[in-house]
Amino acid sequence: MMSRSYTNLLDLASGNFSALSLGGGRAPRRLPRVMTVPGTLADLQEEEERANSVASDVQSSQAQDRIIIVANQLPVRARRRPDDRGWTFAWDDDSLILQLKDGLPDDMEVLYVGSLRVDVEAHEQDDVAQALLERFQCVPTFLPPDLHERFYHGFCKNNLWPLFHYMLPFSADHGGSGSRFDRSLWESYVLANKLFSQKVIEVINPEDDYVWIHDYHLMALPTFLRRRFNRLRMGFFLHTPFPSSEIYRTLPVREEILKALLNCDLIGFHTFDYARHFLSCCSRMLGIEYQSKRGYIGLDYFGRTVGIKIMPVGVHMGQLRSVLRLPDKEWRVNQLRQQFEGKTVLLGVDDMDIFKGINLKLLAFEHMLKLHPKWQGSAVLVQIANPPRGRGRDLKEIQGEIEESCERINKAFGHEGYSPVVFIDRPVSVVERIAYYTIAECVVVTAVRDGMNLTPYEYIVCRQGIADSQGSQADSPRNSMLVVSEFIGCSPSLSGAIRVNPWNIETTGEAMNEAISLSDGEKQLRHEKHYRYVSTHDVAYWSKSFMQDMERTCKDHFRRRCWGIGLGFGFRVVALDPNFRKLHVDGIVSAYVKAKSRAILLDYDGTLVPPTSMNKRPSADVIRIINTLCADKKNVVFLVSGRGRESLETWFLPCEKLGIAAEHGYFIRWSRDKEWETHCQNTDFGWMQIAEPVMKLYTESTDGSSVETKESALVWHHQDADPGFGSAQAKEMLDHLESVLANEPVSVKSGQFIIEVKPQGVTKGLVAEKILSSMVENGRQADFVLCVGDDRSDEDMFEDIAGVVTKKLVAPHTSIFGCTVGQKPSKARYYLDDTTDVINMLRALADASEPSLSSPEEILEPMPSAETKSDYSQ
């Protein structure tokens, strides 16, 4: 029987989930819901069943900041009692999500949602869940064993983990590490994320709680939560690398994952490289560009600002110092010093994983012994290999290579009483690991790709030692040396370490020799620099910084109007100003009918024709509607476009009474039988001879770009160029043109995939004021203004018409409708979804018009006053 948690999945991923064998037996009962809003349980159950439910606007009776931390695994160790009658639980002190609590406010309640590392029988799950909630503030997510297998070992470890570590699946089955994409595994991943979301929903108070999601196992979770609670304050931190766009784009569900992550408010990465790759993917695959303001990086995603946080995680200083004080630690340190007396110990501590580069480290050590014989008999590499988390043929092959290398090196350079390589492939306790850190002269990390890797940080703290109750060091401060791969997340933070390319065996071997050959004074200086950083940038500092940024990013959540749109992983929340609303046809028609003098200003591209249409000519329906509007003697209808006058004149030839403002208003024609007028004081276009060669220079070096030459302007287009390179070239060109045209009467502006140079004082906003001024001078002051457009140049019109009442260009109680096309942040007060909505609205106005045979040219044509012309040109 399939539990209710499995329902409603098809709205997020297509596929037949009946194929998933979920095992027999009854479905486990749900964890009792923690009541967080006023009402009954039945009310809450009904709310959950609503497909498009959103966060309630009613505040809870006990508002208190609380954070729900969601991760694949709970920070709890569970084991069955020896008598097999129940379970015992204890905190997992090594868990990062438990340690990060130290950086949160003391009065903030912390709730954990995740799975256990053990299988719990269905009949025990309710009791286990209740015990964990009461004693540990943990809400367990129980995944059926076969679903967990497909979710974790299938999609997470077979697809995401290898891909995020730059391994592409070149064969159908790469031995369990990097198998080709299997859509059924993706469906299991989505299904597992949905079960995690159900547990969060059971305990969340959306108005008061923060949610912090961790790592690549739960990248689909934000969409489930955002779909349910539009204003939820939610962050995500990725603890693995994020691959470059060339690698990530091979993932068939690349856009689904990006869009899911963008449903968060803050997305965190360990290094700028990882963040840069993510931003590049958003640009190349979704067309979303980031902006940096006052040190903060953000993505504007449908009116919401998605923050990007770059902060490497640190170690838990308190825990490490506690272990350093344990009596067992001193005993083990003395034991190891006796074992390696007279030897120089290099240490490696890694998980047994194909990306940790253990064999590369062994080969580099072998090279050092060959090239520097002085170390034969005195240098020892101790390699601790933690038990593997994954599995597969690749892992077995790596293990075989490591064992072979160890045997070869020990056979070639070892003798009685000396083994150059000590390989430890058993679980090592924390105390034993700390003891090895304490006696090692150098730690070597040669991972070929790793998200963070805290081994160097732990080593530095252990070499520093601890202070006694009087504040003096129990052991004198030690020196330390690090040889680290440039491909791990902590590398940028360790400026005193010797960074290496682990694939280069020779240079890595030389780095090992250099590290243990440096003078004690040099080692001490590097150690002190590293310790200052590690001790101040610990896990508490990291979590505190992340929470501060999440609070800053979410501060306007309850002020803005939010609603969800889109299906499946295309779902997103649009967040807009409270005064921004959809333009309802009935309302504007009512105002239109009551008006005595109307001004209708229409953009063309993206407003009357779809932006994606290859055929830019107006349809017969558009021509008919415009002619009907123009025939009403109360109307002044203008087309205000950035296009050149020649194409507009040709396309709208049938519209006799239509006014046209071409090239953003540089050219204006009041009706078809009138001449084109130039409304700009400056008619010197000598600047074109300066700007055009610069644009052509960038065009030649930017494939896919082009220059459009207008009568009054030059436009450089780069929408068909590589997104990253085109954007970089546009920024460079903007600076270049502003420099060479600094003394010319022109403005240089950037737009969506364009750089435009045009005369100063030419904007659509000034066109709007000019038309309204003309109507006032002819005794027909407007009491109805409609302005419709879709891009940045139209924002000038929206801004200007908002102030026309104070300028007395319209009647005091004028109905003003500034309307943008598309649900996006705008200076307009209204929006319509697309060009179809625009045409339907105009058709409704045309149907309500009063046709007249008299010519309205006396309304359109301005008085030929020199004073008036001077005012217009300004």
C-alpha cells in the first residue's frame, strides 16, 4: 500500500511511480503534527491537500524565531539495545549540523529534520519519532529501504556525486561511480525529497521559522517548500564542489535543479570558484545575470533577490580542545612518538574515495624518496583511510592500486624496523587521529576534487596545543606544514601552505621535500598565520555569518506581494510591490468610457508583437484595433518605439491618424500626412565616427554580436554571443565608449543584451510629456492616460507619467494606467501577462470607442511656437 506522502508527485516530475516497489506491510502512521497556527488538525490537513496553498498571513499566537535544519542524516547516533527491546540514541558530536548550533542566537530554537543511519521497522517508527522529537528536537524521515537505495546509492552517489566532482559517465555503467543518467533514479530522488518536505511541513510555522537545507541530497526540496509557503525564509548550503557549466550542462535535469535552488532566499558555497560556476550556469541555461551591490552578490529571480553566500566552513574549536585535554590523547601521543622515534612523519587522513588522490600521494612520496635519498630510512608517510561511503568497481580498483603502491614502496625502500608507508585502513577513533596530528611534521592532502576538507584545519589546531588554566600552553606552540591540493575548498584560505596540482607527481614530491626541509622559524611563521585564521573562522563563525545574511535577504518577505506560478520544477514565486497589480479589462474600460480626452501610448516590440516572433510585422488584427482607436475623436494614439522610422512607417501605412515616435522619440510624426520632425537640439552626428569603429572592434572579436546603425543611434547586440563572454565584452565596451565619448553630447546605456549610444535628452519619457503638453496647448487636457511597454526604455515612460499630475499636464483626477508586459519588477503600477493580453485589452477599448469621421489632427499637431519647440527639445 502506498502512503499518502507519495501522492501529488506528478505535478513535479513525470513518470510512473507504481514501478517503484515499496515493499509490503502497512504504511507507517504520520508523525503527530506540532500545532504552530491556530486551528484544528482537520483544518491543517485540508490546507495541506490544497494544491496551491500559500503561507498564511495570520501570525501565530506565540511568534518566536526558530530554525529548522534539514539534512540527509540527523545529528544522532542510533543503535538497538542489546536485549533487542528498543533503541538507544545519542548526539553525534562530529555532525556539522549539530556543531553549527554554536553560531546561532542562544534564544533560537533548533529543530532537525533528516533520516537515521539505521533501518527502523515500520511498527517502531512512531515510537522512535516521538522519542527523537521529545529528547533531541529531531524529526526523522523514514525512507523505504528500496527507495533509500535508489535515492542515495542510485542518484546521489551514482549521478550527482561523480558529476559534481567532474566525472562524466562515458559508459553505460561506470562501475557504480558515474553511471549514465537513469530517469527512474531521478524520480526516486524527487520522491525522497518530497518525503523530507512532508516532515518539514508537519512541524513548520511558516511565518516565524527559518529553514536551512544542507547539501546535494536535497536540492529538489526548496521547490516543494516554496510551492507550499510562498514567503518562507529558506537557505541552502552546498558542501560539495559545484562544477563548471561545461560539466554541469551534461546533466539532463540541469534546469530543474537550478530552478529548485533558486526557490531559496540564500545559496551558500565554500569558495568563489563554486559560486562562479553556479552563476555561470544560471546565466547560460536560464539567462539570469547576477549583480554585486555593496559586497553582496544577488540574482534577481522574478522580483525576488536570491543571495549568494561565499563562506568556507570551519572546525569546532571547542570539540577539538576537549579531545586534546583527554588523558587518552597524551598516552597515545607518547606511544606514537616511541613508534616513530627519529623519523619525520608525513600524514594523510582521507576517506577511501576515488576523488581523494591517495594513490597520487603515494606515487609522489615514492618520487621524493627516489630523488632525495636522504629521506630513505627517516621519512614515513602514515596514510589513514577512513571506511568508504560509496561502493562500486572504481572504488575497488583504487583500493587495489593503493595496496599495490604501498607494497612496492615498502619493498623498494623499507628494511627491518623501517616501513616508509604505514597504511591504516581501519576505523580510527577521534583520539587516535588527534594523536597522529600531534606528532606529524606535515599533513599532505592530494584530493583531485573536494568540497572543503577540514583535515588541514584540524591538524593546525592540534599542532597548536591547548592552554592550561593559567593561560600558558601545556605544550610549547608547535610549528606545522601543509601540502594541499589546489582543487580542495580550504586551499584558498591557507596562504602559507604549499599548493600543488596532485596530478603532477614530480612537483608534489618536491613539495613534500620542501615542506619537511624548511627551517623551524619558517614553519612557525606559517603555522601562526594559519592558526589565527582557523581559530577565528570556526564553524560558529560560519553559521552566524550565514544566518545574518539570510536575515538580511529575507527582511522584506512579508512586505511584498507574492504568488506562485508555473508547473513542476518550473514553479517559482513572483514577488512584487504591494501596489503592483494585474490590469483588469473591466476596470480600464470603465475609466475609458468616462474619459473625455485620452492619450494612448504603445510600445511595439514585445508589446504588440511577441518578442520571440521572427515576423515582426503587425497583424491585420492589430492594424484594425489601432485604426478603431484612432477613429475616436477623444483619442490621441501614439506608437513609441526604439525602432527606426522607415520600418514603422511602412508597417503602419494603413493607420492614417496614428502618431509615431521612432528611435525613442528622436523622430516624431503626428499623423500619416504630416512630416517627420526631429526633437533634439543637437543634430551633429560626428560622434558616430568615434563610436562606430569601437563597436566594430568588439564585434570582430565577439562571435554572434552585431552593430545596428540607426539614423540617430548606434546599437551593439550580443544576444547571440556566448553569454559569459558577451556580457564581459559589453561591460568593457561600456567603459570604452564612455571614455572616448566623454566630451560628446551623447548618452551610453546598457540594456538587455545591448549597448546603445544615442543623443542626450532622447527618452520615451520625454516623448510622453511632449504629447501630453501638446494636448494641453490645444485645449484637450487628458483625463485618461494609458502607457504600455515591456522593456527598460519603457520604464522612463512609466516614471514620467507617474508625475504628470503634479506638472499639470493632465486633469487633476486623471485615470493613469502605466502597464508593463510580464510579471516583473517595474515602475509601472499594472501588468499584463503577454502580448495576447495586451491585444485583448486594446480590443476591449476599441469596442468601447465612439467612431468619428472628423479628423482629430487638431489634437495631434502641436502649435508651431518657437518657444514650445525649445521647451520640447529639453
